[in-house]
Amino acid sequence: MKEKTLSRREREKIRQRKEMLAAALELFSEKGFHNVTMHEIAERSEFATGTLYKFFKNKEALYKSLLYEQTDRFDKALTKALEGPGDEIEKLRAYVEAKGRIFSENISMIRLYFAETQGASFNILAGLDAKLRRKHDQILDRLARVFEAGMEKKIFREGCDPFYLAITLDSITKAFLLLWLENPDRHPYPQDPDQILDIILKGLVSHPI
């Protein structure tokens, strides 16, 4: 249901929930999950702690909602890039560009995502790892289908497993994003997607081996 068709009360609840999640994202990205309390989130979002508990039964439930909603947005943006117009090379360019755009526009969420998924603290929530992994695997499958379609059209040479190519491109873009996160001045995310794609599409050796 579109928000404009909701009652005033329902729209107000949506607004409050968004403000609570935004405050939680700021705090989690600044201090990490373990170091944030529900009281701090309520204080940052300017709501009573009791009001916060009306929306989320505990900090884990709030955290899950935050990651799931943000991940859904990321998945939609990457899926749109991979299913957009153009040939398979253009789709790959759109994917690389979309990742950079998502990263720069959602830096707080990205910091939180990398902090939690790269370490043991990610295991604090039962089932969360599996759900996010499924979403990630779905993007990898879509990316693999782009490589596979390119092989069928003879745009890409055959012989490489499309899924392994998808994993490779996903890993390379993630590496560039991590470098940008650590030192944005020294390692900016490439504005030209071919700087990343050429690592795969052109390879390294200058003659057959």
C-alpha cells in the first residue's frame, strides 16, 4: 500500500519508525552493536524509551529490521543495474557504478555492514547471517547470468565458469570499496567502471601461456 493512502496515524507511525532506525544506524556505525543501548537510541531519536519498545521488542529486533531494510534497498539497486538496458558489458558497467553509488550514498550503513559481517559480532543474531547470505547469493546468481548470456552471444569467451566470474567481480568491487573506506583520498572508488572491469575482461598476461 502506498504511503499516501494510509491514515494520518499510520503515516505518523512510519515516520517515527524511520527516525528510530536512522538514529540506531548512526549509533551502531559510530560505536558498534554491543556498545549501544536502547536508551541511547531513544535519546538520539528524541523518543521515550517506552515508545521505542512499542516498535521493537529489543535491540536485536531493531538491528535486524535495520539491516534487512537497508539490504533490500541495495539488492533492488543492484538488480536494476543488472537487468537494465544495453548489452552484457553495459550491464556489468552499470553494476560496478551502482555499487559505488550505493556505497557513497549510504556510508553509515556500509560501515556497519562491513564491521558486522567481517567479524565474530555478526553471529550475535541467530539466522541473520543465513538470510543476508541468501540475498547476496541471489545477486551473484543474477551477475552470473549476465556473464553466461555474454558467452552465449560470443561477447565473452567460453571456458570460465560464469558463477566464478561473478564471485571474482563481486570480490574486486568489494576490495575497492574497502580501500576507499580506509583511505578515500588515496584509494577513491573508480569513476570509470572499466578500471575495474578490465581486470577481468582484459586479463593480465600479454600473450598466451
